[in-house]
Amino acid sequence: MIAKSYLQKTLDKLEKLYNGSISTAEGLFYSKLALLELCGWIEESMDEIVQTCCHRMIKDKKERKEITEFISKNHSFEYDPHFRRMLGQIIGRKGLITFEKKVDLAKLQRLQATLSILKKARDNEAHTHIKGTTKRLDAPSVTKANYLLIYNGLIEIDEKLKKIGF
């Protein structure tokens, strides 16, 4: 099950702090933290979906350990090169094709597009520091909206995996 409430509370708190900011720099700090928190949650949620699928399908302890090690080496959250690849380690190419035919295409496309946008923003923020106040970051309210799109996409994926026996 994908955890939701703790991230929702964190993003709500960051939005409140952002709205009460007394300086542009302070607002940027809250915006950056909201983005980084969301992206960390995405990676953890994807890992959880893959781990759960692994435990449902693979009973051999050695095989499970190899999958867990593979998951631990994944350090990002784009759909194709990261999440899909991890799923493929468990359900295979044929399983991926079957699974993706069953997923709500609109939800999957929104998930992919939002992940792509967030990946670019996260990479920029993870490798820079806030210099001055001319930087532009989405407010925590925008991050919350992205969070809901991603949550809905991940729930769709998790439910379809279970429904078709993965």
C-alpha cells in the first residue's frame, strides 16, 4: 500500500510556511523542500510497489535478495528508465506489455509527463544551492497538485498489478 498521509501533512505544512514567508528566499526554501520531499516519496513509493510485487510473485529467497539489490541501485524515478525497468525485472517484457495494456492510458500519460517535469526540476535543485532571490521554483501548492497526479497514477499501477496477478 502506498503511504499517503504523512507526505500530505508535510506538503500542507510547507505550503502554510510558504504562505507565511517573510522573504522571497524563505519562500524558495519551502518550495525547494516540498519538491525534494515529493521526489523522495516518489522513489520510495515506486520501490514499495516493486518490492510488494516481488514478494507476491517470487518465493525464492535468493531471487528476492537479487531483486532487492537491483532496486537499491535505482536512484531516480522516471517511468521508462527506472520504474518500468524495475518492474520488468519481476514480471518480464511480456508481463510489462500485458500490464500496460490494462492501465488507464490517461493516468499513465499524466504520470509520465509529471515525472519528467519533476525529474528536471529535482535534478536542478539537488545539485544547486539557493543563490540570491531571482530563482524561480513552483510554490508548494503546485507541488501538492503534482503529488495528487502522481499518487493517482501509482495507485492505478499498483491496483492493476494486483488485479492481473502480478
